[in-house]
Amino acid sequence: MRKKFLLIQLISIITLSCFSQWKPAEWPILKKYDSQSLYRISMPIGGIGTGCVGLGGRGELRDWEIMNVPSEEHFKDGECNNTPYFSMWYKPQGENAKTIMLAGMPYEYEYLSSDGNPFNNHGIPRFEKAEFASAYPFGQVFFKDNSVPLQVTMKAFNPLIPADAEASGQPIAVISYEVKNKTSKPIEVSVCSFMPNFIGNDGTVRRFGFKKYNAVGEYENRNEFRSENGISGIFQYSEKVNKKSPAWGTVAITTCEKGEISHRTSFASRTLAQALLDFWDDFSADGKLTQRTVPKIDSTLFTFYPCNDSALAVKKTISANSTQTFTFYITWNFPNRTDWVITPSTKDKKIVGNWYSQKYSDAWDVAQKVIPQIPEQEKRSLDFVNALLSSDYPDAVKEAALFNLAVLRTQTVFRIPSGHLMGWEGLFQNNGSCYGSCTHVWNYEVSTAYLFGELAKTMRDVEFNYALDKDGKMSFRKRLPLSAEDDGLVAADGQLGCIMKFYRDYQFSGDKNFLKSNWDKVKLAMQYAWTPSSWDADADGVMEGKQHNTMDCDYYGPNPQMQFWYMGALASAEKMAEDMGDADFAKKCRDILKKASAYTDKELFNGEYYEHKIISHKTGKFIDENTPDDEIPVFQLGKGCLVDQLVGQYMAHLCGLGNLASKDNARKTFESILKYNRCSDFTKEFNNMRTYVVGKERALKMAEWPKGRLKIPFPYFAEVMSGFEYCAATGMIFEGLRNEGVECIKDIRDRFNGLKRNPFSEPECGRYYARPMAAWSAIPALDGFTYSKGVMKFSNRNGKHFWSNGYAFGNCEISAHKVSLSVVGGKLNLKTLKIGNTSFKVENSNLKAGDKIIFKKIKI
């Protein structure tokens, strides 16, 4: 027994030693931003469903959104420089010491302010310049200053590992500073985190202060220094914040470094910035923090409030021309996720909870459990990113696919205790944008399914087992808790798209039980299209009925956007019915699809693109738009050229269903979209709604009417929204317009350049919007990649390709005489590999990470 105990002790010591000595590996760079392109950058660091901290382009920590609600620029309105930040003290041998904030210098115009408080930490010395680089989820900041004898690089990330939602869903931000001594003499260096305890203050409640309304909420917060199992740091909690508040929880800032560790758990009052002065003088004296009781300062003019700030420092000596790493971990746990209600009052909200919070007792527990796993999880995250970056895709495609994954790490997305993944459409400043995992928005994104198959299946479970009623109507917004009654509003594109997504996720998982247990619901959802007062009541393949859709309006009459979703749903339902042995239903879907396809090409295609034939909402008869006597319903498409008119075809290709109508017509349609919708000068373009593109930027407009538009078209006709653009760009690639599709993707990423827009947030109705996660679709489109129940297909294009199906990922290299397929992560069931028209049987069908199969001397 004693031997066993000693063995466990030895293993523990080795484990602790390994992670305490860990430092980040060399990280890849996909995109680099110079000092003039950093203003808007905020890279989310956090897990799926945990909330996040934003890494600013200059190395600042911004947008602290860890308390279950959005909180953009939470600390921007502070008056006393009390935001979290890192600083560095250094003393070259024989010289005076200096202290500097680990951040780059803002632009001069940012300092302009009527009250002298333009932004937090505005009076602290900084590096002259900073540059930012990323290959998400890895962010790096390179600090530059000729007066500083040190070369400093900041590295920050949170594990992102496809097919492992748990490792990718941890509430932690890993922050490292690599400090190189550029001189021939040793330099003493200390890196310090300044961390206010703002538990209770999530930015949603404000009170008028001396000059303006300030965010409030802290109430008798406490900081406690702890050291356990090789981890040392500050544990933050609150004694008086309401324990039912979404902002109640715990935070920890920790380190495993072997240097000289010092700390403080309190400072002078924040009033008149005394806390900052107290901290700065203490740290600047010798690079160490001295824990002490701070005397109260008497004043007849000002009330001095207790301070909740804390700090943690690590001091080392760096030899000449050597490098040392200083790594810190920020962890958190805020368990009180509430329902979709967005009013400030807690009493109006129901607590639904967080999946991640069930695994940890508090933020210190997160640190104890997660930090030891970081070295291995960094490696697996790098395996994923390097596998993608080594593949033969244009950089803009890789960037769009990777950087939009950041949405999964923000408050847009969360997991309730049952494990179900839920999502807002996006985020406003202090609340979510449009509740309910909105089906007609989330239909466009594909990142979740291709990288996290089990999470995608939870969304299908919500749609078909909670949002679907007994008549087959699927509410396109799901209330919380899941047992709550919905409003019963149905979106045609939302419901039909969910049928297609179910088929895709069934193929990716190969899980026949998943289909069996849900088939009755999927079938019911399809049958709803043929019920009275629905979209195709006479089942003739034509969507004549009222069709609510993602344009936030009701279309009347057959139109390409809904028609292609319908045909895609019919094709998907037919395939699933065949697998279920439901021959009659499969035939019905097949017959209706045949009629729908013929009608769409004959009646809706006008020689250039597909158009909308409007039906009167009063008489039910087709309207002649040229006849003034006919009353045209408001918010219609009519003869307009719509950017995503083939969205159902886009999803059909991703599902391996092929063309739903004429392939020639599809190609011609995309040529027309390029002709009519693509614009490179918006200075003269009228837009009565929201502006997401300016000046001489290039983009695809939502719609154009070559022969004159309707008087009142659908609301967003003049806008530009990247989620729709990605859908169109991928559609172009599928229909043979590869260069044009890639160029449209490049247009988007050129707009999100760091100066004007955040590269990690492509807004629509709010920032970190879900729809732009459609960007991932270009990866399989460029390869002709599909996967269905053990059969993987690629086009016969030579090169190195990336593949993923939500359960595994890897690379496939194709040359004239050899094909090699490697599994980099996850587990893959592979029975057949198809390259073009050539099939290869796989002997060992159960593959795991590290496995590789090679086929030689073949003709493709």
C-alpha cells in the first residue's frame, strides 16, 4: 500500500513539474496586423459556452464577458484606471529600474476627451508600438520599443480541439509573455497582473457617478492568496453579491512559474486613482509586491471607498541573450446562466445554468483541474490549426474559416446543464441579439457540424424534440427552459433547413439510432409543408403559401430562396426514408421533388437568375408586377436578383445531394449575382437600413433589380451582410466559379482588417453573429469533400486537403500516383475512400489520431 502511495506521489510530482515548466510552443501565424491596424481587434479567449475575455490588438485585455451576459468595452467608462492589465518591471545590471505596461501605444486621437479620462490606463507608460498576429485560437502581440532592452511577445489562447467539445469548453484564458534579453548583461524582470475583483459588476447595471453613469455591482468582494499543487495565485469571490445573480461567481488569476512570486490582495481606495498610485509605486520599487494593510486617507472633500483590486507578480533574472517565459492563467466560474429575458431585473429571469459550471466547484477548482492539461491541449490545438494551414487553400479562405470560429467562444453561444448547445443570433453591447437558436439564422452556419458533431446533434434535438409541436410546426425560436411553451411562429426556411441539417448530421455521425429515434419527428416536419394553410398545401412542388423567412418578412408565392430549401428538404427526407425502409414516403418526396425542380427551372428562372413570382395575400392569385391595379404585398423580392437565392442548393452540395435543379442555370445565376450584386464603390449607393460596408470596399449587395425594384422590397435589400456573402461565394465554388468565389471571400476579409472592424467578429444584427460561420463551407467546397456513414469523397484535384466530419479531422494528400489520408485528431469510421471516380476499400475501418493510410500506383 505504501509503495502504491509513493508511486502516486511520484506521478503527481512529475505531472506538476511538467506543467510548471511548460511554456508555449512555436505558434503559427496566418494573419499579421501592423501597428496601424489594431484599433478594433478583440480576439475572444474562452471555451465553447463559457464566455470569454477579449485580447486587444495592442495586448490589452478588453470585453470581459465571463458573467453570462455580453459586456462590450465593460471597463471603457471607468474613471480611475481600474481595469485588468499586465505590466513589466525590469532592471538591467548596473542601471536604474523601469516599469511599463505590457501594451502598445494608442493612437493620439484616442486621448481626446472632455474629462481627461479617454480610456482606462491612459496615463501608464507603454511600448512605442505593437503588432498583432493570429491563427485562431492563437493570438500573439509583438511589442516594439528601442528604449527597452527586452524583446517581449505576448501569447494567449484557449484550447480549440475539433471533436472534443469538453477540452474546447473550459473557462480559462492562458496568457504568456516570452521575454528575451537583447543585451550582454543579465536583467532582472518581473511581470505582474493587476486584477480588480469586479464580481457582481457585469456592465448591465449603472449608477450616476461624479461625471457619468458607471457600471456597478461589486459588494464586499474579497481576494485571497492561495498556493496548492504547484499553482499559486489570487482567488476572488464575493460575500454579499446576490448568489442568484448571473454576475455572482468566482475568478482566479494564477501561475505555475518557478520565479519569485509576490502578491497583494488589497490596495488603497480607487477614489482619485489612489489604488493605481499605490500599486505602481509598490511594484516599481523592486518588481515585487508587498502585502500590507493600507491606511485610510482622510479627506473632507471625497469619500474613500474600499478597494477590491489584487495583483500577482513573478520575478526572474534573465541571462544575457536568453529568454524566459512568464505564464498566467485566468479562470472563472459563473453558474447562474438565465433564460433569454434581457431586462436588467433579476426577478424577471429564470436561472437555467451552465454546462461547464457543473464540472467545477469554483474558479480555483478550474485552475487545479485544467492547468495540468494545458500542455497536451495546446499540442492538440496546434495539430488542428497546423493541419488546416498546411493545406492548399487561399489564405483568405483559411482566415475566414478559422477566425469566425471565435463566435463559438463568445456569449453568442452557451450550453445549458443538459448539454444542449444554444445560441443567440449575435450580441449587442449588454444583451444578446434575438433569442432562441433562431433556425433561419443558424441554418447558414456549418462550423459546428464540421468540427463538433455531438454539439450539432444537441441542436437537432432541440429543434425536433422541443421546438416541434404535434402538428409538425417548428417554432423558429426556442424558449428556455426547454420545457417552456413557444410562440408557435414558423419560418419556412428555418424548418426546411433543419431537415437538411438533420440529414447532414446523421451522415456525419453514421448513427442509425439517431435517425431511428427522431424519424417520426423529421417526417412530421416534412409533412407539415403539405398541410392546409402551409407552404405547399397541394403538394405540387411549388411554395405558394405564406413563407416567413430570414429577411424578417413573409414572402407570398414561389421564390428561389424558399424553393431551394424546400427541394433540399425533400431530397434529404427521401434519403432518410430510404434508410428507414419507408419506401412510400421516399417515393412521395422523390415525386414532389421532381415536380418542384421542373417548375423552378421553367417558371422561376428568367434566363439570368431565379426570381420571385408574387401571389396576392388577399386573392391568392399571381400578381402581374406591371399592372398598377394589382396590390403588391410589402416586403417582397419580386424580380430582384437575391444574393442567397440558391442557399438551399449551397446546403444540398454540403449534404452530398448534388444539384436540385439545372446546374447550368445555377452557374448562370451566380454569374448574374457577380454582375448585378457585386459593388466596389459604395459612396454613391443608397441604403435606408444598416451600414456594414463603406467607401471603396468590395461586397455583394443583398439584392439588385436590373429592371427596376419594387416600391417596398424586403427590408434589408440595400445592405451587405457577410454571412449571406459566404453562402454565395461557396455556391460559386460548387458551380465551377472557383476564382470568383475565393475573390468574394477575400473581399470580406479585406474589410475586417483590424482598423475599421474586428477580424474576429462579422456583425449583422449584433457582433459575433452566428451566420458568418458559413465561412467554413468553402473548405469542403474547394475539395469536393463529403462524408456519409463511412464513405469519404474528394474531387481528384491534386494537393493537400483538410477534412473534418465533426468526429475526426486530418489531411488528404492527392498526387498523380499516390493518395494518403491521415487522421490528426478524433476517431474516424472509414470504409471507402473515393477520389474522383475511383474508390478504395479500407481494410481497417476504425481509425484514430496518428493513423495514416496510403494507396500507391493508382490512376485517378
